[in-house]
Amino acid sequence: MLYDIKYNNGTGALPVSLYVFIKGKIKDILGMWDKIQEYSIRDVIFHGDIYQNYEELNLLNSRLISAGYHTSVIIPSSSAPNFTDFFLTRRLIVFFSSHKDNATKYFKPKMQAFQSLSENDVLVLEPASLKETLFLRQTLINKGIKATIMIKLNDVDVTKDSLLKAKIYDLYIYDGEMHYV
């Protein structure tokens, strides 16, 4: 396990989170519990080998939530629709990049899974162009997505100025690293 304290750029419940990167099978769930408590940060974001540790994280999440922690799990969009029935957590964070995935071929078939995201969840988009930003945004609005939608800017044409010129006022800016794993 790797533990890192950092600003979460709006994806967590609080401004600063304890990121817990899980690599391989969790062997000591009580050791993780103790380590998380040592940091005294009430917002924990898990990422990495999530599905391999489904049962262990289920137990740990329920214990953390009972103790007053905010928990989030980073799920790659490639795992849709499986993330919709994920374990007890307060927030799912789903990353979608059209640089990595073709938006029209990949995004529309996953729409049912995206529609099941709740108001607590976050969908972070990294579109390849402003045109694609408009397409993704309009598709999400038309389908009634409840999750908070955030967008990763690029230096080419998806900029704050281009979003304002295109009259896109309802997307939050995400300025953190993209998590695809």
C-alpha cells in the first residue's frame, strides 16, 4: 500500500484526501485501518487494485464510514457497468478520457452505467477537443446524469476561455492527475 496526502481537486468530500494506492491483494486489513487512523485525515480515496480486493474494501469501508470517515473509490470507466453495483462507499470517482478511449464508440454504450451514478459521485472527463466536450456534455444532460461532472482542460482548445465562449457554465474544472487504473 502507498499512502499519500494531497489536494483532491474537488473529487473528494473534503479539500485534502488521503490517497491509498492498493497494489496486489490486501493481506492485513487491520494494519490498513491502523495506518489510515495514524494520518488523521477524514477523507480517504482508494485506487489501484480495487476489484481484486472487493471483500476486504467492503469491510474496511463500512468500518471507516461508521467511524465518520468520507470514503471514495476511483473506478476506471473501462469497468462500467460493474462500478454501479460497487461496495459500500460514499462516492465513486469515474475517469473517462477520449485520448485513451474513443468517445463515440466507447461513451454511448456505457451511458446506462453512467446514468446510475448518484449525486455523490463524480465523473471526470478528459475530452480531446472542444467539439467533443460539447458532445459529451450534451449527451450527459440529455440522459439526466446526476453525478457531478468535471472536465480536465488541455492546452489546445479545451481551455477556460473556450468553455466560456461556448457558453458552458455547468462543468467543474478538474486540475488533478487522471487515474485510469
